[in-house]
Amino acid sequence: MTVLPYIEHRFYASWMTGPDPDRLRYAQIAGAAARHAQAWLTAEQEAAAVAELEQAAAGRADLLAECAGTALGFGEGGQDAARYRQIAELCIAAGADQALIERWIAVGRQRAAAAAAMPHAGPSARGRPAAAPE
């Protein structure tokens, strides 16, 4: 018997060690939305994307709203703003609860600020190249 599973079982609640079904469903939604977000979608491509999102969401309009809102908030003012906006539009078309989106936009903005504050987060100032060290 290995020790780690015993320790995890003893000291962590089961919700901390097991997969959260909501997070897994959210990941499916976010992955599908990101995969389908392109500069130009034909009507057929958009319909396929919306159908996949509806299937991934399985009636969870709240998770579609989370994906839409965090995408809008995170992408605001960045180089990929149009891509994040399209992710949100696909989620909205798939049935996102629009009353919840504004709350998630704020979360997306917080996540963007946290990512920008990290030294390894890429270009500084949300899209402008970092200044060369002196």
C-alpha cells in the first residue's frame, strides 16, 4: 500500500481529491468554445459550434454564462479581445443565462489582472511588449 492515498483519504475531504463534475463540464464548454472561435464562421460552422456547446452544457445555462463572462472580462482590451468576444457570443447563442454574465465579467477581469501581474505572464500592460531590461 502506498502512503499518499492513505494520507489524502485521512486529511482531505472527498471533494478536494475527487473531480468536480461542474468543473469538468465547464472545461468541456470552454474547450469547445475556444476550439470553434475563429475569425469567420460560416452559418453551418456556427450552428455546429452552438450544438456542441448545448450538448456539453447539458442544460447548464449558468456554466455557459460563466464561460461567456470570464471570456469577456479576461479578453477586455487584450490582443485577443475579438476571439474572447466570439467565445462569449457562442456561449450566449447556446443558451447562457444572461443575468449571470456581468458577475462573471468581473471575475474575468480579476483573472486578467492577476495574470498580468505575474512576471511570466508574457507582454506587460495587456498587449504591449515589455520594456527591455537596462
